[in-house]
Amino acid sequence: METRYLPNDKAYPRMNTAEMRENFLVENLFIPGELKLLYADVDRAIVGSAVPRGKPLKLVGSIQEMATEMFAERREIGAINIGQSGTVMVDGTSYNLEHGDALYIGKGSEDISFMSDDSTAPAEYYLMSFPAHATYPTKLIKNSMGDVEELGQAESANMRRITKLIHPGALDTCQLVMGITSLGSGQVWNTMPPHLHPRRMEIYMYYKLDPKDRAFHFMGKPDEMRALVIKNKQAVISPSWSMHSAAGTSNYTFIWGMGGENQAFADMDFIDMETLR
């Protein structure tokens, strides 16, 4: 597991492009046959992926970075499948995840394995985890059961469909909230005006981008913005001091996941366009 210590809001304006990407961009996700994990010091979030090919991929026991005997000893985990159908085993119980389904794995779960139903067409699990103070039951949330909200207008190129999967309306968690935002055909902005999440951090993973297309993730302080150029299936770590907005060369989809002081989806501070620099 890679460990990453992120710069603060005073250090980031002095960074060049390579340094920005090294600190905030998560590039090497969804590698066939591998489990990839990155531990960020911001709110002690873990982000990663599992793409089983043949044998199951298991979240192993002793974890040096967390000083625990098992991964979920003091953590909760969210998994969303962006690939083909697969099965996640949690302490002997199997959960089948089709494309777009989510699984919440509660604190204290001991034996966690990820599998694909067909190794030639593997499942692709996107993973997020935060420290947990209480134990809540593991639960499967089908994409069709998500809380859907339609936002935006075609004339401003930001019509989008938000599907809340792991959120207070569906189940209890300690702090983890996850969902999927999909942009309609011809739409490129995922939020405008941009906003801040001062009371929680967020990680965004962009996918359903063709190889020739890119998403441009705008981050930083509103009066000193930076942009990260994102390829398909890459993620951005967004600290609580950083604004968020993005546009693409085509429509795209992204998974958002948050942890922090509260779980209210609408808890965001919108930024006056006059302040953007």
C-alpha cells in the first residue's frame, strides 16, 4: 500500500505540474489481477481498486500503516463495481455486484475477498475506506435502488444524473458516503459554479472516458485555481480546502466518495464566480 502525505493550501500554489500530479492524482488503478491501495494522510482515507483475474483478491491481515491485525479492524469500506459482474465474500457471505452496484463493508469484518464471475470479463471494484467508530452491518446496494437526482441544464452543458448509493438514506455508516455522477450526451461540466467541502474531504474517480478524451479537474483555492488533466480510470484526492469542478472533452462518469464531519450531500459552499482566478 502506497502512503502519501499531501501538501497544505500554503504549499500547493508553489508546485509545478509534475508536483501537482505526484501529490493529488492517483494514476495506477484497475490493473488486471491486482489489488491497489493508497493511504492518504488527509482524514486517513484509503482509495484503491481490485480487478480479480482467476484467483480471488483478498484484503490481507496485518497492515503496517494502520497497526492492525486486519484491514477493517477499525475501518469501514465502500466498493463500487465499474466492470462486469463479480462477487465479494465478507466473512463467509457472498454479495453479487453487477455493474454500478455498491457494497458497504462494516467495521470488524475479518475475511474480505473480491472475485470476478468471468475472469475474461472481470469485475472492477473501486474501493474507499475511512476510520470507523462503530460497527454497522455489511449491506449490498443495487444501482437500481440508488437515490437518483437529476441536475443541470442542457444550455449550460451540465445536465447530470447523480445516484447516491452509500448514503444516510440507504444505510447507516460512520462517515463514508459514495455515489456516481453521470453526464448526459453532449454535456461536459459536472458542477458550475464550483464548490468547496470545508467540513470533509472527497476523492473523485473519473471513468467512461475514451482513450482520446480527457477530463480537466479544477482544484485549489478559488483565487488560485489549478487544473489536473485526467485520463480514464484515474482519481483525484481533494482536501477540504480545495474547490472542485471539472469539464471534459466529452461526457464522462465519476464516482465521488467523502468522509469528514457530516454526511449531508448538500453540505457544500458554492463559490462566487467573481472570486475565481
